[in-house]
Amino acid sequence: MEKTEIINLVISSLEEIFEHEDQQVVFSEQTNLLGENGVIDSMKLVELCLALEDKLFEKNIEFDWQSESAMSKSRSMFISVESLSNEILNQYINQK
């Protein structure tokens, strides 16, 4: 799995989560997820993690967002689409 595919997976998951929202958000690699100008709240963050966990499981990739090490990186991991994609890619590489 390449980074571009992971980015597209994260963006499609976000689009599904926001599908029925009044606000229109255009997602890109640079979209801020949390923090200043972040587009998701804590509930949507959990929805995103669960959606990614399911989608990645279908591709035989384990996305561990609940472990102690993942949670210690959680602030930086969820800053943007890019940082989340990088974390998923790193986890994928380490699973090989």
C-alpha cells in the first residue's frame, strides 16, 4: 500500500463521515483534523478511527489507534490528513 492510497482512504472516510452534515468541507492532504482550524470533534475522531480500522482490516492492515504508543502520539498523529496517513503507513511498514 502506498501513501497516496492511504491518503485517499483517509479522505474518503472523512467524506463519508461528513456526508450528511450541513457544512461542506473539502478535504486534502493538508486538511487540519484537530487543533487550530481542525475540522473534526472528538466524536468524529472516533468515527474516523473506527472507519479506518474497518477499511484497513479489509486490506489486511492493522490500524492500531488504541494502543499506548498510538495514544502517546495521538496529538501529532491526528493533526492533519497527512500526519494520520504517515502514521498508518508507518504501522503498515512495521507489520511486514
